[in-house]
Amino acid sequence: MKRRFAQAAAFIIASVLIISGIYGVISYKATGGGGGFRNYYGLGKNTVDVLFIGSSHAHCSVNNAQLWNEKGISSFTLSSANQSIDTTWYFLKEAFKTQHPKMVFAETFNFNRSDETEELTDEELTNVYRADLLTKFSTDTFGRVLSQQKDYGFDDNLRNELLLRFPIIHTRYEELTAEDFSNETSYKKGYQGSFETGQMRDPEANDEIIMPDEKCTGYIDKITKLCKEEGAELILFCAPGGANTEEYSRQNGIKAYAESCGIKFINMNSPEFMDRIDTSTDFRFDEHLNNSGAAKVTAYIEELIDENGTCADHRGDKAYSSWDKDALYVRDRFLVGSLLNAETLGDYIAALSEDKDRLDVIVSFSGNHAAMGEEGKAVFTGLGIDSDSFDRGGTYKVSGGVITDVVTPESDVSTIKLGKKDCRIKYHEDEEKQIITADISLDLVNYGAFVNGATVLLYDPEIDAVVDCIYMDFFESGLQLLRHEGMDLITY
Amino acid sequence: MLFNSAAFLVFFPIVSIVYLLLPGKLRRIFLLAASYYFYMSWNAKYAVLILFSTVVTWLSGLAIEKVRTETQDSNDKSRKKEKAILAACITVNLAILFVFKYLNFSINTISAIRKILISGADSLGTLNLLLPVGISFYTFQALGYVIDCYRGDFKAEKSFIRYALFVSFYPQLVAGPIERSKNLLAQINTVPDKSRKELFNYDRIRDGLFLMLWGMFLKLVIADRVGILVDYVFDNYYKHGTGALILGAIGFGIQIYCDFGSYSTIAAGAAEVMGFNLMENFVAPYFAQSVTDFWRRWHISLSIWFRDYLYIPLGGNRRGLLIKLRNLMITFAVSGLWHGAAWTYVFWGILHGLYHVVESLIKPLITRIKKDFEIPEGTFGVRFINAVITFAAVDFAWIFFRAPSIKSAFDYIRVMFTTPDFWLLEGEGLYTLGLNAAQFRILSIALLALLFADIVREKTGKRFDRWMAGQWAPFRIICGVTLLVVTVVFGVYGAGFDARQFIYFQF
């Protein structure tokens, strides 16, 4: 009997372990913007002082790294695109389980929207999925799913699928990416910036009030009550987004209701606030603020946090090191933003000057790289590659302006350590053309190889991430500067 | 309630655990209530039909027994009375079956004939009736019981609860196997006597659960996946050619085997967990050496039913070759009609009848050829060729079973033989038929597992769970965990898919 019990136990334990392991891999990770639950759950207990929730405007309008760099404020953005008010409520409830922020900013763009359709729309289904599939499974799960079923009127079949989760997520085996297996950006706090610039219309300010419906006011009440119980100040805000007449009136409704409940509401589409914003330089093409606009909103939020006076400066505290990493990540993105404008290698190196000492730089020469001539050699000298090294060719790791590792073309597969990762280099010789080219492989991505020229790869060892990768290829028309196609640089 | 639904995931463990824990006397009542709940989760109103059929057949069995007991001396008179009761019982039950399953089909057929005979004749109105799930299964099971009573093969059951449980036993209620009273009712009678130790038999429960898991794998990983390809090919056959249509036909052969086979397997597993042993309904049918052999392996419970209650009463093969051939044709035509109220099913049945007729006629010739050419029986090559020929014949007939009409079935076959498209196998062509490369890979690996299970069944004569029970424990655990994980991850279910009903539910 003991043996049988052991067999049954072995089967159950193995099944549970494997299935939960698989669940971890195939479950949805993306919250639809913001820092996401995956990163939120990884935070040290009670480290978040300021929480941002709400629609995509929340993660496009507030730069968590700016709050950290300027005041040492530990903030996190738990937003999602088109976040409905019920989803905001479920996110907030979940958020308070592991953190006790002192201030909660809820972005209200999507709050006061009524949907008359009986069928569950794709947007509603996405909100339901986000609230139910991204949060940890707990006793709350049942109540949440049942409450959503009441709100949206979906069928028992969907209810069961949401409770079991696997019926919804199991087909993801066809779309898995490296992100599903490891969280390379666990430090991200939620800001999703952009260098894109587009002209935005002025908000259509008016005095008309469209009051929120019962569902909306009910959830505002719940959010208010929970924040009160948790001792957090709740501030509602509607980020700048070129609100049209109806959207503006709906925000007037939110304002009216919020003020009747004694909650602070900031309409950032109001003419007074819009004085700070430049509609020709502060927006992207899609009604969200860009980096420039977000900096202004963040500065304003910073003032409100200052007024509250309960949030300490955590800079230098080891428990908050992930905020340092987030700030580095955002700094890297801003660096790339300036590197993007470089048209020549010289411009590129010049734009890099302030950051090159904190980054590891891989320079790998291929083919007849000498064709880049004396001008090219001089530019590489600025990166830390001396004249002899340039002449010899090969692959160099430059840290702090000094060569720290070399791979010669004669080597077999060689490894250069970049942060915690291994970068593998393999030279290939084309005997017919008498050309030697290098393959640079990092995290299963190949960053080589061009025929005549060099690859320059910037790597941030602090956050273990590639910052940028460019190729200099020498064609008949001269030296061309190309960017690795895998780099997503404009919006991040 | 579908076996592959979340509701069953809750229903099954609750019912099984409560059943195993209940005192003997209450077990049958509980199981009967659970079975009716299971049935009523589709359509509560139609429980009245099954109850009515149960009452009629139960009373008929008792009445036959009573007549036989009271009139022991006058055999002829008694026999006539018994026959009258049997006839009335069969009539009532078949009438219900006819109204709910065949009335609209009959009206449509008459309408079509009228239109041919009378120009401008209007269509006759049909009734808005929903086909009660599993009506053909429980009706045949109940009639089998009454016929057994009439023949004296089984003593009429006195307890209504026991008999009602026999008719409505939830694992096999809606899609078989069509159990015989000698097997299932006899087991139901012993339910209260089983000690808790007997019921909590670890090995039996483990094997039952493994069987259910295997059934779920067949249904969710194979049947419903290949069903995507089959649906696509049959819906778009006019756009494709030989390769795609052959693939569609083979796909349907696999789909219906795994779909129907999985239901019987899950049913047998669920019953086994509770200590019941249902008959084996499928025995590696695509390894059959002839169409006759195929019907000894495919839907065995129905084949036996038709053999015992139709073919043999018609005279079987004892009254000469012509009568035998006639009986074969009648039996298979009725079997086709049993499967569905459409001429495609009848045609499919007739085709199988013809296969039997041809096999009967050429059997002496084949025997002669084998002898003259010294073809070694039982060698792999011969068995393989026989199996391929049989599969081709059976699969060809499946086209009529799957097609929406006889006309489109013939059209499908015409396109299949006249439009070459063998370049389909090159490049990405194969992946334009509803399944992408990843899905094809999963399907191929799953089919290898099915092939392995059927080889095991063929070589060892043991059902897959019984064979597995004899294997080394770590191997069993690895197989069980793998099956579970593969089914959970690669099964075709949940969001984006409609929970597919088992094909045989419609019969």
C-alpha cells in the first residue's frame, strides 16, 4: 500500500510541478502597458510609495525614472491600454496585497465610458483577461470572475475558462518568445516613452457634464474606500490627450462626482494645464504624450507628491536598487534617442561621449575594414581602439575607454563576457573572396556580419542589456552606417 | 454535459467520490440521480423521454415474465402474449425514436418525391424538434433488455431503480457502448454488496483514470485537431484536388475513430473508477484484415446488437447464400439509418453491406488464390496489405458518412480522382488546409502514440490501460504525466475553439 501511495504521490507531484512550470512559461506576461504584474510581484515588499493605475495615458505620461532621478521617489505604473474602471479596481486591489503605496494616482481617461452593446467587445474581453489572467491565483479569483460575469454578462463557459485559466492560455505554445522563459527587464517600472513627435489638436474644453453611470461611481467608491483603508491618498487625473467635446464632458462628470466625494481630480486637458503643454512638440502621433510631454506632466506630479510629503527619498538604499536599474534603462533609451540622429560614425561617437565609459563596447572588424581609411581609424581611436589594433582587425571589448578583451580572427568560437552574459564570436573565411567576417551572437541574436567594415555593439553591463548596435559597411559609394534591424528604438 | 467540458471536470470527481463513500443501499439511487442530472444538463425536458422509455421497457419485461410464470402449462398461448407485449414495446419505443429522429427526414423525403412526381408541389412542413441526445443508444439498450427477457436470456428486473440505472448509467448513456443486461445490469445488482475495500481498489481506480486520460488525449489532441483539417477540406473540396481530398478523407477516418473511440474509452474509464466494467467497443479497427473483420472491431456493441437482434432473427447465414446476402444488406442499411436520419448514412450502410456481399462472394476465390500462390497467412507484409486495402474501402465509405449529401459525396470523389495536386506536398502547400506546420507536427507525434497503443492491443490482446498496468511503475508514471501534460497543453479546447460535441452524439 505504501508503494502505491508513493506512486500516486509521485504522479501528482510530477504533474503539478510540470504543469505549474508550463503555466509559468505559457501564461500571459504583457499587461498591456506599464510595468506589468510580473515585475510588480517581483518588487521588495512595501517598496512602492506611489502607484499609477489607469489607461495607457498613465504609462505614457509619467516617467518613473524621472521621479526617481530627481526626488528618489519609488513609483510603479500598473496601467494597461484602455483599462476599464472595474479593471482598475481589480488591479488596485491586487496591488495592495503586496505593497502599501502612500499615494495612488488613477488615470481616468477610460473611466466614464458606457457601452450599450450586449455582446462582450474585444476591448472588454481584453480587460477581463488582464484582470483575471495576469493576477496571481487566489481566493479573490472566484469573487472577481463572478463579479465580472455580473458586470459584463458573459456566459458560464467563459467564466469556467477564466477560473481554470488553461483553456485560455494553453494555445500560447505557438507564440512563445524568449520573454516567456526569462524576465530580462524585471526592473522596469512602467514608463513607456517615445521620441515620436506629432501635432495634437487642442482639447475641446467645455462646461457640459456627463455624469458617470452607477457602475462607474460604484467602482470610484470602492477605489476611494480601499485607498482610505490603506491610508493612501487617492488622486484622479486625466492626462493630456486632446480630449474631444464628449470626452471632456465625461471628465467633467468624473470631476463633479470626485469632488462630491472629496477626492482630488486634475483635468490635464483643461486650458489652465494645457498652458504647460506644447501640442506641436509634446505628443506622439497617437494622442499620447511623448518624452517631452511626459517630462512636463511628471514634473507636475512631482509637485503633488512633494505637497503630500509622505514619500521619502530612497536613492542609495539597496532595497531600491531596481529603481536605479530602471533609471539606467531609461537613460539608455534617451541615449539611443540622441544616437539615432547620427549620420556618420563621427557623429555617433560624439553623441556617445558622455556614456561610453559606463558601457561596454564591442567593436568587431570584418573583411577589408581598412577600406574605412584613416578617417575611420581616427573615429575608432575615439572609442578606445588604438591604431595597431585597428590595423590588426579582430574583435575588441572596450570598457571605460580601455580594451579589456580581444578575439583574433584566427580563434575558433570565442567568448567575451558582457555583464552576466556570454557573447560568442566566430570568424568565417571566404577563401574565394579572401574575406574574413565575424558572427557576433548574444542571447540567440546574431549581430554580425558585414563584408567590409565593422560592427559596434553598445552594452549596458549594469542592466545586462544591449543598448544599440550599428554596422559600418563600406560600399562603393562609401561608408554607410546601418542599424541592426532588431533594435526597437523610437518607442520603448 | 460533455466529457471534455469544465462542468464534467467538477461533476466526475464529486459523483465518483460520493459514490465510493456512500453506504451500499444508497449508491444506486445516487448514481441514478447523478445520471439524470448528467442527461438533463443538455435538455431537462428530454429526460421525460428516457424516463418514459425506461418505464415502458421495464413494465414490458415484467409483463413478459409474469405471463411466462402464470401460463407455464400453455406454452403457445403464453408465447403469443409475450410476443404481443414485445411487439407493443418495440413499437412504442421505435415510434418515439421515429418521431424525434426520423419524422422530419421522412417528411423531407416525401416532399422530394412529391416534387418529382407533381410539378410545382410545395414542400411539406417539418416539425421543430430537437434530436434528444443519445436516443438511439438508450432505446437500443432498453429494447435489447426486453428482447433478452422475451428470449429468456435474462430474468426481468424487479427493481425500477436498478433498471432505470441500467438504461441511464451516465458514462455510456449518450454514446454507448450499448450495454447488454447480462453485463451491466448484472453488475448494478451487485452494487450494494461491494465492500468499501472492493470499491476503493487502487489499481482499478488508477487504470480507470488512465483510460479516461487516454480518451481525453484521443479526443482533444487528435480528433478535434484533425477535425479542423477535415472540416476545411470537406467545406472547400471544390477548391482542391487529389492530395488534399485524400488527406481530408483519411483525416475523417482518423477523426471519427478517435472521436468515437475516445467517448467509449472515457466512458469505460469513468465506469471503471466506480467499479463497473463496460464492454470494449473498439479493438484497433484500422488493423482489420477485411471489412467483415472491421465490424468485429468497430463499434462492437452495436455490431453485436444488430447481429443478435436483427441479422440472426432474419435468418442469419443459416438459410443459404442469397438469404445471407439479403440479411447482410438489410442489417447494414438499417445500421446506416441508425447512425443518422439522412440518405448519406443509408448509402454508407448499403456500401458496407455491399462490401460484405462482395467479401462473401469472393471468399472462395481468395482462399484459392492464397493456396495456389502459397501466400503466407499472418506475415507482416500480407497483414499490412490487407489492412491497407480494408482501410481504403472503409475510408472511401466514410466520405459518404461525412459529406452533407450523396451528391456532394460523389462530387468530392470525382474531384479526388480527376484533379491532381500532388505538388501540395511541396513547400507550405500542406499547411494551407487548416493546420499550420506546428499543428501538423503535434498531430503526427500524437498519431504515433495512437499507432503504438493499437499495436499493443493487437499484439498483446490487452486493452491499453491493462497493458500499461503491467508495466514498470516509473514508466507508467512518466506515461501518465506526459499524457496529462500533452493533453492540457496541446489539446484543442477552450478559448478560440468551440467545445466539439462527440460526433456520435447525433446518433
